[in-house]
Amino acid sequence: MSIYSINPATGKTVQSFPAQQDDTIKSILESAATAQPRWRSLDFSQRSACFNKLARLLRQSREKYAFLITEEMGKLLREASAEVEKCALACEYYAEHAATFLADEPIASDADRSYVSYQPLGVVFCIMPWNFPFWQVLRAAAPAMMAGNTVILKHASNVPRCSLALEEIFREAGFPENTFRSLLITSTQAEQVIASEHIAAVTLTGSEAAGRKVAAVAGSYLKKCVLELGGSDPFIILADTDVAVTASQAVTGRFQNMGQSCIAAKRFILVDTIADEFITHFRNLVSRLRHGDPMDSTTDIAPMARVDLRDDLHDQVERSISMGARLIAGGTFIETQGAYYAPTVLDRVRPGMPAFDEELFGPVAAFVRVRDVEEAIALANQSQFGLGASIWTKDITQGEAAAKKIHAGCTFVNGIVKSDPRLPFGGVKHSGFGRELSYHGIREFVNVKTVWIN
């Protein structure tokens, strides 16, 4: 079986790779397990030096890596460049703070001296998605490796060149051999990797369906896992918001990365008294978005990552319309080569429709009208997902009070939901469990060990 790198802007295959076979997989796993004790034995300053050099290399070759990301998964080149920079920042963040985050923690007890020690688990298996092919990997790998673990990466099958580039840059940065390895394997083969005696823990960013499978396999082998899954983030617009400003933010929140982000704004829940005015502003802004070559700096609308994903999204739109949603804009394929889909706006969306109940992983905005803030919160929480949410209002007290009532891993008041190395990231309900980033993330894949001395 082969793994293909296909340019979603042209539909053309750039390169193909044979899926690695069992003997190669076994050898890589053994190598990562053998390398881990040596990596663990290095002090934090030595690990930090590697990650600081990795950050420098990312910045030095930012244009090259941004081009690779855009060519392989289709996002705008400027967005890909920003992604590479964010990776460098994450590397520097953990290089600076890991020693503090994992320092022994004295705790008073009946012992003469007792404390908690944070010790690495071993080899962490990272199963990562295509939508942020560098960022998703490094936000998981940087804390796991600064904690003393080694990492095996199974990247999404449509970004094999990004996967190999990441392995190469770890090598160039001077990391000891086999501390970070990339596997080019299928999802079926990933199950045997989880089962391997060399794997201590698993982290997955992906779909709900993939999360269920990984959790089941990891659980059957009693292995720790962290899951960051889908989201259907509410973007709540209260009556006192600045309509023009918030509409502009809403367009950015929905259409960045072509809406292919777990924390993209997806359900726009707005108070009915301003709904018509807000949707008019939003639609006018959307009408100005220009589709084209994602390498072109004037392009706003890039292709989706794959044709099958575009087709699935279109099916969700059509089913929602058949159930009563009103099509305000888009809802069609863009007639050009590649996986392009027109920016789409749906109004009068209600629970029970795919546009409300399911994750819309692409450039579709679903508007839901409500009477007041109480109904907005109720509908925001009427979802199987609970990743992110945002609330837009001039009344900060009201916004903060509402934020505490939203069932989500994070809620932003007057800001687009985003990840930040300084803040914990993850979800509740069907959006997964566990946390990445911040000191919470680096403590996910360690043994929280009590030491008691008398």
C-alpha cells in the first residue's frame, strides 16, 4: 500500500511513499525505546538547548516549511508561515519553563520529608491530524520530550512529506538519534503500535470516531492516553455587541484555515434583535473573500485539504437545507481544479440539523437565533462537543458570568478561540479528555510519583 502526497489546490500527486512494513515498524519502536533512557538522563538545560536550536531552525527555514505545508494540505501560505512561527514559540516556551513545571514539589505529611517527583513514562505515540501539520505535532512533542519521553509520530496519511520533514529537523537540531521518529503507516497499523510493549502512552488529535478507537485500544492495554477531538464551537453574539467589529471577527473565526480547525467558530448563536443586521454584515464581508492559489498573498479562500472532505461537508449543508435551514450564501463547489468549496452561510439553523448537531469541518457558518443570553447558553451547551466557545458583548461582567456556564475546555470573551502555549488546551464531553500545553500538558505524560522519607 502507498501513502500519497496530493496538492489539494491542483488535485495532482506530488509524491508517494510505500507504507512501512512490520519489520521496519518494529525496528523504529525498539530504537525509540532504546534511546529514551539516554534522553531522560540529560538534564533540562541540555534538552532545552536542543529545543532552542529547533526553534531557530524553524525560523531560518520558515518559508520552506510554509511552502511544504501549503502544497501538501492547502492552507494559505501566510497561515502556514504563522504556523511555523507558533511552533518555534512553543519550543522556546517549554525549553524555558519545563524545569520549573517538573521540579520536585514538597508536600507536608507525616514523613520527615515528602515530595512529588515528575518522571517520564517512556515512549509516547503521537497520532496527529493534517489541519495544522507542524503545530499539532510540536504542541504534543515539545512538552512530552522536555519531560524526558521520546516520541513516535504517526501523521495523517495525506501529509507524509510534513511528517518526514519534522523528523529531519529534529535530527538537524542535534537531538540524540531516535528520540523523535516518524512512521509512514496506515490507521490499521497504528493499532499494532499502540499494542507494542515499547509504547507507554498515546496522544491523539483527530475525529471523535478515531478517538473512540484509540481510547478502546489504549484502554485494552492499560495505557494512558490524551484525546483532543472534534468541536462545534459556539460563537455567542449578545444584543449589545458592536455589530460591525464582531462580524469581522466572526468571519475570521470561521474561515481561517478554511474552517478546518477543531476550535474554529462553527455555531453562531445570536440574539434575534440584532440577527438581521449582523448576518447582513457577515454576508457582505464573506462576499468579498477571494478564492485562488493559496500561495498567492491576495487569496482569502484556499482549497479544503481533500476532495472527500469537501464532498462530506456539502452533504451536511444539503441535508441541513432540506430540514429547513436557509441558504444565504455559497453552498456550491467552486468550479476550478482542486478541492475548493464556496464560503457558505446558513440561517435559521436549529437543533436536529447536521449544521447544529455535527461538526462542520470547513467553510460553513451556521446561524442560530435566540431570544436572550439564557437561551444562547442553553443552546451552546446543547451539543455533544465541548472544546471551545466565545462570547461577544460590551458588558464584561455579563460575558464572564456566561463564560462560566458554558460546557467547554475554554471560553473566550470578546476574542477568537485560539491555542496558546501558556494556557491549557483540551475539551470535555465528546471533544475528548486530558490537556495539552501549559504546565498541565507537560504533566500528562509523566509518573506523578510520591517520595516519602523518614
